[in-house]
Amino acid sequence: MTRRPCAPLSVLIVEDEALLAMDIEAMVEDAGHRVVGEAASLFEVEKLGDDLSPDLAFVDLQLAQNTNGLDVCALIRKRWQNALVVFVTANPLKLPSDFAGGHGVIPKPFSRSGLLSAMRYIEEGVCDPPPVSPQPASFLAAPSFAAMWR
């Protein structure tokens, strides 16, 4: 795993529910990180500049314009190879067993404290792996990703 710069993390939010996207943005900023982009569909992510360079992307599974988070994950991993992709979805069981290259999932509905705990755990793992905190119940790491932090 490539070592990334520590906080603040640059975060991309891919969510088609505007109010939820605003809530996630507020939580990310309250945690001391910065939102570098928002999108509601694969097409909007495609329009983002290559210089965006997110450290972390929160990606919903079902997106606007009949697009999906699995395709967004593939695009993010191709364009910004070091970005961690965390799915935020009410349907975590729809993820393939390999998480389609994603690093984890935060099931909806989630609480503010749940998202913040997951972000803190991810931040610890990004800044100085492995994380020192136990994995929070609000975050399920992809099997291959969890193995890297053991």
C-alpha cells in the first residue's frame, strides 16, 4: 500500500441524494478533511478533472442517470490509483465478494458517529497503517483490504 499524506484527506462524494450528499460533506469537513468534488452519476465523475486526486471516495451503489457505484469505483481506481473507495449503500449485499475493487462499505442508514468512526479508522490506516483503533461496526472492510491492515 502506498503511503499517503496525513489529514486532511481529500474526499470525493458520489451520491445522488442531494441532502445526504450535503450531510456527508458536512461530516467530512467537521472531521477536519476537505471535499474536493461531488457527483451524482458516473457521467459527472467522468467530467471531473484528473487533477482532483482524492485520497478517499464515498460512493453510493445506485446513482443518477441509471449509473452505478461499481462502474464509478472502476473509473476512480483507474484515474486516481491511490484513492480508497468506500461504498455507502443501503444494499451492501449487492456488492460482489471482492467489493469490485472497493475498500469497504458503510451501510445506510448510518449515524453521524458511525460515519465519523469509520473515517477515523480509515484515516489511521491511510496515514500510518495499520489503524490503531479497532474496526468500527459502522465500517466493513473488503477482505483483501482488511488483510493489508492485519
